Amino acid sequence: MPAQAALVRWLGKPAVFLACAVPLALLVWGAAHNDLGANPLERVMHTTGAWTLRLLLLTLAVTPLRQLTGWNWLQRFRRLLGLYAFFYACLHFTAWLWLDQGFSWSAILTDIGKRPYITVGFTAFVLLIPLAATSTRGMLRRLGGRRWQRLHRLVYVIAPLGVLHFVWLVKADWLEPAAYGVILALLLLLRLPQWRQRAEALGNKGLPLRFSR
């Protein structure tokens, strides 16, 4: 539908783009006004890390939501959400390198090797890089649909690593990482063959539910 596509392109995408930029804008505003709390580094690290994970989960939610609701226009936001997830991951990683480690490469390598939560977080970040680098239509054509899809299934590894990174990082308050873990588990379950078969059976009874990878 041309009208719907134009609406998504000219209104929906700019709105989502600006909404995803709000957490960064609030951080910048807080830094400029010395309003990041008693521990500014912790605030920056938590905000950028949390939004990386939230945007990854939103990216994973696009396909099930589209298939559940029939709103195919949701698919147009997936790449934008994924790139913003990578953007916040870069901010999170840069804040750790600069503000926490002071670009001390010996300390950085020691932390990556000895602290499990940093090891899995670093691994997740490295795995995100090829996904961001191949997110364009040109790379999709060069790789071919099947190879591109296989590569981008790395997100099913990256997202659990992100949740594990958060779980191992927190010391007392497990509520937030547990919530992310439950949401992630649900999103991954919806991609299992048996769930697709159940959905197709419901669809045959008149309920428009189908799930696929």
C-alpha cells in the first residue's frame, strides 16, 4: 500500500529515530548540567548497556509482532532498531575503554580475560560488528539472501550473551536482567518449530497466527 509505505517512511521512521536518540540526549543533558548522580560513570555505563539490550530485544520482537498482528510495516523498522542497538553498544564499549579503563590496554586485556561478565560482553560486541557492517541492501545482494540470513542469526547468540553479561554484572538487584531474560526466552521460543506448528494449527482454525524464523 503506497500510502502506508509513505507514512512509515516520512513519519514512522523519523519518529522511531528520534525516540531512540532520546536516552543519549538525556545523558548529554545530564553531563552538561552535572546531573548524572553520585556516580556518573555508572549512570553512563548502565544507560548505554541497558539500551543496547532493549533495542536488541525490540529488533527480535519485530518479526513475531508482524506475524501476530499482520502489520507488515513493522519490518521497516528492524534495521533501524538493530543499528541503534549497535550504536549504543559502541557507546557502552567506548565508555568502558575511556572512562573506566583510561585506554590502559594492559588493564583492558586483563579484564577481558579474567572477568567473565566482561568476556561475554566483549564477545557480544565483537559479534555485533559484522551484523552492523552487512546491514545495507548492497551487502545483502553481495552476500546473497541465504548467507546473509545465516550471518544475521548471530543475533540469537548475541542477545543471550548480552543478558548474561548483565546478570553477571549486577550484585543484588536481579529484577531488571531477569525481566530481559524472560522477554528474550519468549522471543526465542516463538521461533522454535513446534511453536510455528502450533501457530499454524491455530491459523487453520481461523486465527491469523504464524511464526517463522
